[in-house]
Amino acid sequence: MKLAIRIKLEETLAEHKITKNALAREAKVRPNLIYDMCEGKTRRIDLDTLSNIIDTLTTMTGEKHTLDDVLEYNE
């Protein structure tokens, strides 16, 4: 069964020229979590962690980020 949700964090990071390590450091999460998300290997993510990543993106870029910047639903 193919997942209908795609993680598009890597695209957002590239758009803002943020490295995976920088995001992990600022969000205080394991770098492997960010790498796995970017490579599409993540099957589960804690909602608090996801919220923290989005808040950290907002802080690092000075722009408002939402769930749409990290996840995409494909029917």
C-alpha cells in the first residue's frame, strides 16, 4: 500500500538554503530524524516534534511556515 502523504521537507530546506544539520541543531532533534524525513524513510512522527520543526523553520527563515511546507497529501 502506497502512502498518500509525502514528506517534502527537503524541498523547503533547499528553497531557504538551510542544511539538514542546521535544522536538526536548531530544532534540537536527532539529525537522523531530519535525514530520514528528507529521504522519505519516516513512517511515523510525533506531533510535538513536527510542530517543533515547523516552528523552527519559521524562526530560521523569518517567514511563516505551515504543515503544507513539510507534508503533502496525494489522493
